Amino acid sequence: MPATRFCSFDDSHWPLLILRVVGEASKQQFEEYLEASASYFHRGEPHVIVSDLLHIGMVSAELRRRQAEWTARHEGIIRETLLGNAFVISNAPFFRLGLNLLFHLNPPSWPYVVVSSMEPALAWAAGRLEEAGLREPAARVRRHFGAACPLQVSE
């Protein structure tokens, strides 16, 4: 599980990748995060990401710009391999508004959902895997997360 000091990647349920972000990132930490992210896309395998942003700190305009540049540079491989991204973010209006505004101005080219807890995110992720024909990994995710990953989502 590669990790930086402000984020961690859990690929133990691959092709489900769980990203957890805690606090604020320095420029160096953010670059490490982008490098680790790229390594998953360059596997060339279809996967789904659950981004746990419940404890994220402020992200500077410079880092948001860097993220946008990185995403634009990797757009092709992301579009080829990313089945979707579930963003778990608090109900705090500021964070939700920021994410929704960002996606309104620059919508991702991949499926995504914004939810307030891990349960619907995991269920959505399992559904995306299943829709892509990855039935065994979807079933494995559902078995592992049990009640946290129902077959139907209503968020």
C-alpha cells in the first residue's frame, strides 16, 4: 500500500482502489500522490476508485491547478482504465459546493458519484465493476465489505 504522509492507497481489493486523504498536502506530498496515482493507471487495468475525502484539509489553488494539469496530461489512460470514482465527502456545504463547482466547470470524462459515507460509495463501486463484466471482483468487494456494500444504493 503506497502512502504519502497525507494520503494512502489501498489496493488490497484490486480492481477496487481506496484512496484516503487526511489533512493538507505540501507540494512534495502532492507530487508523491500524483506519482502514486499514475502508477495505478499505468497498470493498464480497468479499476474503480473510492476517494475517502472525509478528513481532507484545504487544497491550495496551486495544487488544484497542478491536479488539473496532471489530469489533462493523463486523460487518455484515465479514460481507458477508470471505470468510475466515488467521492466520499462530508456534508459540510463548503467542501460539497467546491467539488460540485469544480465538476460543473470541468466535468470528468469518467463516471463519478459524490456521497457522504463509505457505504454507498462501496456499493456504487461494486456496481461499476459488475457493469464492466468484472463480476468476481464485484462479488469479492461485496463479500468483504458485507453490510457496508448492499446490492442496491439509494443516496
